[in-house]
Amino acid sequence: MAGHLRDVIFLGLGFFGLFAAFNTSQALLTVFDGGTGLLGFALLYSVFALTSFVAPPVIAKWFPPRHTHRWALVTGSLPYVIFVGSAAITALPPALTVIFTTLVGFGAPLIWTVQGDCLGRYAVWDATNMATAADGGGGGVSRSTEDGAEEENEVAFSMSQADLSEVPTRKAEVQPTPPAVPAASDALNGMNGSSLSVSTSPRPSSPIRAIRALSPSSLHRLLVNWFRQHREPPGGLQAPLLPSPTSSEKSHVGVQCVREVTPAQLTSEYNGIFFGCFQLSGGVGLLLSSVILYATKNHPLDAARAALFTTLAACAAVGMVLLTLPRSVPVQVAGGKGIHDAEKTVPSALETLWLACSDPHVYYLIPLLLANGGILAFVNGDFSAAVVTPLLSPAATALIIGVFFGVNALMSLLWGLIIHGRYMRRWSVFVTAAVCQGLVLIYLLIQRAVEPPNFTMDTKADRWMEVRTPRVWDWVVMLVSAVLLGAGDSVFESQLSAVFQTFFHVHDASPTPPSSPTIAPAAGPTSSAASPSHPDPGIMDPSERLLAAMAQIGLWRSVGQAVQFFLSAAMARWLGAKRVPWLAGLLLVELVVAMVCLWLLHTRVGASIDVEAGGRGDRKRRR
């Protein structure tokens, strides 16, 4: 596989194993342990939010990027393994259960901050290599495959040969060629003899185009083009992906179009691949748990629980081992500093907090992170325990939540391909996601307030009793709700990370091209004005800003989850099942406010979230 695609897949598979165990444990423990499980997860996400402030300095100082932060990934995933393994002990006191659950909050900021940092660097590295190869720069950047080759990385990732700042805005080149020119023909067949699909301009976004993008023929074309693009060229990555034509070739008659891939496109694609693996973990974990529980249905409950969580703990351990496989991450910051200089930059907790207060690219996205965290907690807690179980039975909960994670995984991959192919803009994708989740919340707000349950809890027998047989309509509604919630969450998790990486890595990591002399700003009130993607460059350099920015995702999403779990635990005690419409109404308000803030960022701040200009300035260019 060309570029860092293999490392993205390894990273996704590691998270797949880890969260196949954790997400399943989280969904089942809220049913097994009741209020203790809700309290433990509320504390978990509270600790997650607090420790996210100190995650960037800890990672930068104790876990240098020359080893892919792999020790940070191993250290952060160890509490997950301990937590899942402890759930197999049925005689464990509730206090210890809460403690082991809370420990995960200390490891989560490490793995999620490093994950976002790695994907951002992978995208910029590969986009730079493709741009250099397309410009005839000798095939791009050489890469190391072993951990001991940091010096090669340092020299190889010198960006003085590539104008990365021009990559997002570079248009397709129209090159005249004769009907039969051997050199041009060889250039087109630079990837093992396969032709390269091209596009001369970004494709406009529309509902009709979105529907066409999801048709079988369009999806097949997307996948074929994607595999062609990522096929390893002859001679390794140093071979040009598409050699530049000579001046004599340009003088002939004919048309040949070359479509280049921008870093913003690769961030969407790589996040789609990663979150496709990650979200699939929930469905596979629940399917595995259903098989184990069915196989042990004639055994005592304690034995079935021990077998289930022991298997899940082994799955989490395998995921932790897989997180050691991604190769070293190239580190490049502005000013020509190399990998060793970048390791000396340590963003403090105060700088991480200040970034959320001072940069509009962060504080306009905080409401969406809070809403996404709240909806995730609602799905894993109240939706499964207070909506699906009373309506369809406890046995159907694993199926419905499995559908949620399965659709989430599939749509994470498809959204990345659709945005990469420019069938839809990022803004249109976010609006589609908000509509999907908003429809479910409106239904729960209106319908669940008056609909009687099919199953009720018998407190004396400590089991669910069937009041009436679920209707076909009940199954249809729950399945459609799971599909809509999963389709929306796939955007808010994968593409929201891509937006952050675009804002804080694609431009912050872009050096000044050697052909463009640096012009000092004139003295005056406007001389200190910074570009939209880094309003105050004096606080942190780009390497620091990327770590601090990626920490914001886990920070505010975990705050939303913690608040939702605390509200659920409190309202479950006083309102019982009647809490569902109240919680759905609050989440609907959060979602509307979040989309308004995203619209302000997209239209008013001068920082378009679309990929055509790499995340900023696109609106002015379209005019």
C-alpha cells in the first residue's frame, strides 16, 4: 500500500480490538450493574475531560513522536484492558468497579490525542509526497520503515522542495498531448500500467449528486479509483506517482488532465478509514457477546459473565499489541525545524486551555463536540436501557446497538470516499448528519412520551416481564432510529476530527515555499494580525498547536458524555422511563445550537470547513 495507508489501517485495527471490548463492556455493564455502571462512566468521562488538559505536555515530554508515540498508545490502552478484565470478577466490590472504570479516564486522553496527531501527520506527509511527485520532484519523499531511521526521516521530510501551501488550491492542469506520444503514454501508465481517473474541477454539492454518490455504480467507481490511487508504484514510494510532462509534450494537441490530492482530502479519507475500523468494533463486540451469552445460556449467570469478559479482555490485549505496529511519524514544523527540534516543544495545560478560549476554530466547534458526546452517551445508556429494552426486549438491545455501530462503521468509510471524490462538500455532509440525528430526537421527544412499553421491570423477580408482544412497527422504528443515529454519528466523529486536522496541521505545518520570498509586514495595527488558522503564533509553534488542538476533541466530547451520564443517573432515579423525552429535548437543543455555531464558523469567520481550499478561504474562491 502506498504512503501511510498501512499505518492508518494498523492504527484502526488496534482501536478496533481495544474498543470492541470496551464499547461492549460499557453497553452491558449499564444493564448488569445499573446505577453503579452509570456512576462509573460519569466519573470516567469527568476524569477524561480534566486530564485532557495535561495530555499534550505529557505526550510531548514523555512520549516523543519518533516512535509513533507508541508507548503513549500502550500506556493509554492498559487501563482499558484492566477495566474489561475486572468486569469478569463477579464478586468485585462496587467501589473497585468504579475505581477501575475511572482509571480509563487517565488513559483515554493519551490514545485519542496521539490518534488525531498521527492521522494529521500521515495525511500531510502523503499529500506532500504526491504533490512533489506530480511536480516532477523526483518522486516525493523517502520514508523509513524501521524505528532506527529517525535521521533519514529528519532529512527526508525537509519541505523546502515542496510548496505545500499551494497544494490545497492547485487546480487540475490541462496538458496538450498528441494522439500517440510514447512519453505521455508512459506518464499516464505510471502506476503499474493502470490509468488514473481525473477530474478538472470540484464537483458541486447537491441532494441529487449525493444520491448518485451512494448508488452501486458510483460506489464501485469510487472504490476502484481509490485502490488505483493507493497501489504501490514500481520501485517503491520514491518512484513518481505521475511524472511531469516535458515541454515538448505540452506543445502537442490533445487534452490530459491531472487531478491532485490535497491534504484536506486525505484527512477526510484517512479519518473515514480509521473510524470505519473503530466504529465496526461496537457491532462486532456486541455480536461476539451475543454468541457467548447464547452458548452459556444454560450455565449460571456468573459463569457466563466471566466467560464473556475474559474473552473481551483478550480482545483488548490484542488491540493493545496492534497499536505498536504503525511506523514512525514524520514531524515537521514551520521554520525548517526537524524532528528533534519539534520534540523540545511542550504545550502546557494552560496553553491547551487558552487555545479553546482564543481560537475561533476551536470555540465554534465546542458546542458540536458537546452535543456529539451527549448523543453518544445517550445511545450507550438511555437509548439502549430505557428505549430499546422496554420496547423490544433485553435480548434485542445487542442487535439494535450492533446495527448502530455497523452503520456507523460503513458510513464513516463512505463519507470519507464521498468527500474525497468531491461528490459532497463537508458542510453538506454535516447538515445531513444533523438532520438524521435530529429526526430521531424529535421522534423520541414526541412519541416516547405517550407510547406504553412492551416490557416492564419486575423489581421483586429482578427481571423484565412481557406486557404485550412487540409489533412489526416497533422493530422498524428502532432499526431506522439506529441507522439514522449511526449515520449521523459517523460524520460527527470522523469528519470533525478531519476538520481539526485541516485547521491545525495542513496550514500550520505548511512551510514558506522557497520560490516565494518572505515579506516582512509593515509596522502598524495590522502587522500583528495572523492568518485564520493560527491567530496568535507567538503562543505555540505548529507542532504544539496540533497536539493542543487534538486534545480539544477528547476534552469537550468527554465533557458532553460526562454531563449526559450524570443527568441520566439523576433523572433515572426521579423520573424513571419518563426521562427519555426530557433528555431527547435537551439533546435536540444542543444539536441546533451546535449547527448554528458551525454555520458561523463556515460562513462568518472566513474558515470554510470544505476541502477544496484545504479548510479556509474556499468561500472567497468560489465567489
